[in-house]
Amino acid sequence: MTIRTSAGFSRRHLAQAVAAALAWGLTPSWANPAATGAWPTQTVRLVVGFPAGSSPDLTARALAEPLSKALGQNVIVENKVGAGGNIAADFVAKSTDGHTLGLMINGNMTIARILNSKVPYDPLMDLAPISLIGKAPLVLTVPANAPGQTAAEWLSLAQKAGNQLSYASPGVGTVAHLGMELLKTKAGIAPVHVPYPGNPQIITAMLGGQVQLALLPPAMAAAQVRGGKLRAIGASSTGRSPVAAEVPSLSEIGVKDYQLEIWNAVAAPASMPAAVATQLSAMVSEIVRAPEMRARLFQQGWQVVGSSPEGLRNRIQSDTKALGDIIRSQKIELN
């Protein structure tokens, strides 16, 4: 019996792609020769480098069910937290079971090695791009009781406060960390960096007064702003973003030449045959572009993309340069 997937092709086609990869002499790690030839032949793990409830985790869990239906196999989300997501990325890069994927963020697939030469995997060599899922600006967020009646007034007070303020990020080398270091030079502020395991912990720290500002994903910021617990100062987009339309861009409050995006993507070990990666990419891309999933991801704060492996690879290359420039210009390094 042929199992038809939501992407308009069948597991039989995936089996044909695997057979073609084997015919070209590619390593059989993604196609167990003892199996019937269909991929996947067992439960697929979707590994996330951040805690439950974080933005990458929510995206992974939204994707798992429709991907499981499309593949005809269980897809489980597994959290491997630490090192700004690099522990999970390294785990995916070194997986040999043929059934491990990763839900990753910018930094894990771009500048991990630029930031720290001791990172045990090479994003450009050890990971196979599958599909860019969504993109979004970050929102500069402060506690609701922060001083200043307007965003511009808060910025003026923050400039005077110097290093008396502190900011949180999900880890050294994450886009939120690099973005805040760039913002410090663009906005003339000097808060001290305090890394946390993930954004849920960052929000808790802000509400508890341990830190005074953070760049958060739009949906996480919006939920707290609507609840009257946090205030949104500005978004890291050049203009108003569709996923944070009510938030002014930082340029609107006087921070010039500042633009930054986060994104998330599915990746696999580099050993995945290109033919299988292409078929899986088409499947993931169609799933995230479907109206219901697009709406769900929009609620999570993502402007859906859904790309080919080549499209994701191009984004990786451009971001590696842009984020690498921030690291070098700000002399950012792991302690």
C-alpha cells in the first residue's frame, strides 16, 4: 500500500530517493540496507537545544505531529539544553542512527565556530540544511514598571544608567546576545550581559528584577506585554514587522542603522543523502506553508518561509558573514 503524504508525494518516493543515493555509492547511514528501503524505518527524533516552552521548542512541537503523519512514523521532540543550543546541534551533527533531525536557530547553523573554535562541530560542514521554517525580528523588552513614560524616554534613561543595568540572553553567541551587543553601540547603552538557559527563564528573571532588559521573540514578548508584566520598547526590524505590528521599530525611537532577524530551521547530519534531504525539505516546507500551520506559527511569532535546502544554505552563508562581522567588531568571545 502506498502512503500518500501531505506534501503530495509518498514514502515510496522517499524509498526511491534512498535507493538512488545508494546507487551513487553514498553511505547507507540513512537507509538501513536490511530494511525494506523505505525511509524512515523507525521513530524520528527532532532535537531542540532549548527548554520546554522556549520558542524553538514550541515550533518543534507544532511541526512534530504533521511531520509524523506525513512520514508515517512517530516524531518525538527531545530537548538537549545548553551552550546556546550548541549541545543539541553537536548531537545532531554526530548522530549516526539515520533518524535524528534538529530544530535549530541562527547561531547554531552559522557562527558557532567563529565565536568559539572549541565548538565540537562545524555548522557548515557537519550539518545538512533541510528547510528554513520562519523568520522574525526580536523585541527589546523591559519590565512594565521600568522608568520612562515612553520608549524614547526609557532609552534616554538607559543611556545615563550605563552598566547599572543588566540584560539577559539565551546564551553566549545566540542572536539575542549578538544583537544586544550591537544595540549597545548603536543606542549608546552599556548593560551587562547575563546568560540564561532559555527565554522562559529570562522572562522569570525580568519579572523578578534580576535583569532589566532583553531581546525576546515577538510572541513571547507579546504575551507578557498583553498581561501587563513587560513593556515593548522596539523591534529589531527596519520597519514595522507583520509579526509585531503594534511595536515600533527601534529606528522609530532613534536607533539608526539597526536591523536583525532570528530564524529557525530543520537540519540533519551531513551524512544524509542529498536526494533524501531534498524530499524531506519539500515535505517540511509544504507542512509549514499550509494555512493552519502558517497561522499557528504566526501566533508563535514567525513569518513563515519554508525553503529548499539551497535556500537555507544561502541564508546560512549570508548570516555567517553578518553575524561574524558583529562578533569581530564587538570582540565577542566565550569566557
